[in-house]
Amino acid sequence: QVAFQQSDYVAWNVWALHYGRPLLPFRYQHLGEMLALGPGEGAVAFPQLPEPLGDALGTLLDGWAAGVLRKAAYVYRQPTNG
């Protein structure tokens, strides 16, 4: 997660350095955690939302729905040529 976020900043900063533009400082943004719990199931923990939108523990999802969400997130983040 961290490396994926850093890659955008590295690409911009290399370009900016070459063309004399200002560099961007990296700021990590926690997007939650996902893990597999066997075939077809998983667990997803979304980060805590500010009050009154969320509670102190954030949002937890498990079971087959979390497994589908986890797989969809990985497919979405796959590199493409386009």
C-alpha cells in the first residue's frame, strides 16, 4: 500500500526535478487492511471515519462479501498498459 502510493509521488518528483517544477512531499494515507480467510472469504477493516460518520473502531466486514471486495480491489489495482 505504501509503495503504491509513493510511486505517484516519485514519478511526479522525477518529472518536476527535470523541468524545474516544485517537488511534492509524500503523505501516507491509510486505506484500511484486507486479508484472505480461506477460499472465497476474507476480512476487510476500513479506517476510522471522523465522528459522526463512524465509530472509534472503524468499519469491519468479513465473510464472502469481504472476500469479493478484496478480490475486486486487487483486480482494480493491477497495472495496465492503457
